[in-house]
Amino acid sequence: MNARDRVIQALSRKGTPDRVPFEISWGAFTPLLMKTYRARTGSDLPPEEYFDFDTRFVLPGPTRLKTDFARYFEKVDANVSFDEWGVGSVPTLYEMPDYRYHPLEKMGHVDQVNAYAWPDLGEAYRYAGVGDQVKAYQQRGYAVCGEMYQTIFEIAWLMRGMQTFMTDFYLEPAIAHAICERITEIRVQQAGHFARAGVDVIRLGDDIVTQQGRMMSAETYREFLLPRVKRIVAAAKAVNPGVIIFMHCCGRVEEVIDELVEAGVEVLNPVQPECNDLGLIKQKYGDRLSFWGGIGVQSVMPHGTPAEVRKSVRDTSDLLGKGGGLLLAPAHILDPTVPWENVEAFVEAARQGR
């Protein structure tokens, strides 16, 4: 059984694979831990190649647009960097971005939102080489994921500002709908392109809960987001009914799982053990959902011993992977608080399988 077979069998819950598949989330490490990886391994390979994860991922090609996003702000820092959505960030001590610039924040009318310089992520030329990348990875035996994190909600609040966007739901619903709609139109196109490229999994992601519970009411989610997630899922499934739909949602996700399942989600990530009852989730939803993650990055990875990390891998495999339905991973990207020995312990234990 190769890695691709292992991942597809596990996530489709069609029997138990030879071992639980695994990866380390989001390219494995934050920049400072990546330096540790280079120093400790001496490898120039990306972590997925060095550790031989069961998955690989593909992204759209670079844009040809040359948008001057600084024009949406009165003043910007000299070291600001804009992504293609126009969200501006500055570097921090830990080399992670601090998002300070929200290009839609001052807009007061739907017409301004619609006239904004939206990215061209939905254009076909951005995916011209993606199919070849997918095929090459699959020929090597790996399952391939098309990346669409920060699918609607997170991009919306990054562009509008969190406080402004959350109040828009109640005070400016037309603007909130306009922002969500423009993002969704792009995501629908993306999902179709990834499905045509032959990816095995499309990875969506929006944090709609905190570690205490819902970030918005069920009614708000159902009005602004649920129908749009359904459209994205439908666009992918119309091209390839077999493509697997993954959703990342950090936090105490238990009370929103029904809505995610309704939206068409088939794989739930990261099932944080610190704020969810993993056994209850498996018992209640294991016939409808597979799980991806499960290893705590606020608990065992930074604060446990290597032996405790290995035990967490075994226990999580037994709990969430019974009968299939699990891809093991840390619940989030690993940062410098994680001892290198714990990274090695996770990989060793995951490779040994269960």
C-alpha cells in the first residue's frame, strides 16, 4: 500500500489502512523552527520530503497582476508586505506576520467593495502547471491536496478588519454579503480548477469558533457562510465527485460540526485535544466524518517528553483511527516552543503505525 492508497482509504473510511497516515501541518514549521530543522538534520529538502509525509500539496501559480495596494491606505510602514488580497503585514520577532492593514476597512458602500482590485486566483492561467504537479506526486505514490485555507470568513475579516467585519453582520449586512460573495466567486473557480487538476483532497479552512465556543451565532453562520461553503463544495464535486473535502477549524468545534457536515465537509481538522472531547466526536460523527490532526500543540508537543509524545500518537490512533478515518498530524504548525526531540518522536511513532 503506497501513501496515496493509505490516505484515501483512511479518509474515505473504507477499511483500515496498513498504518495511520501522517503529516506535520502547514509545511511543518514556523520560520525559527525551520532553522532548527536545517541545523539538526543538515538537509536542504523540504520537511515533507525529508520525513516522507503521506501527503503533498499544490498551490496556484503566481499572479501576473501588479496591484498597488498602498493606495488603499493613507500611510503604510516601510517594511509592509501585501498579499494578493491586499492584506498588509509587517514582520515580528518570531518572523511571523502581523496583519495591520485591512484594505476594505474604510469602505462604506457595496459599490466600493465590488470595485476593489480583487485577486485573479480564479483565472485558469494560475493553474496551468498544477495538473502536472499533481500527476507527478501521484506517480510517486503520494496523496495530493489543493490548498484553499482562509476560505471565506478569515479572508473577509483580514480584508475588512475583525471588529468591523463582525459588526457588519448586524450593522452593514449588505457589505458583509458583498465581501463574502466576491470571495466565494473566486473560491468556486479555484475549487473547480483544483478538481480538474486531479487533486485527491481540497483543503478548506475557516476558524469560526474560539476555544470556548462559537464566534458567531448559528443564524449568522447560516446566513452569510454556510450556503457559500456549499457552493464551493458543489463546484469541486461537479468536476470530480470523488474529491475529498477537508475543513480546518481550530477551537472548540463540537457545536458547529453539524453545520460543517451539512456544508459537505468530509474531513475535520485539527480536532484540538485541549478543547474538544475527541472520543465523543468520534462516537457521534465517525460514520460521517474522518479526522486529520489530533495531536496537541498547546500541550504534549511543546510541554511533553518524547515518551509522552509517542504515547499521544498511539492513544490518538486508537481513539480516532479505529476502523480507519484518521490522518495523524499536530493540530497546527509547530513553533520554536516545541523541542526538536518531540518532533522526532512524533514522526517515529507515526511511522511505526498502529
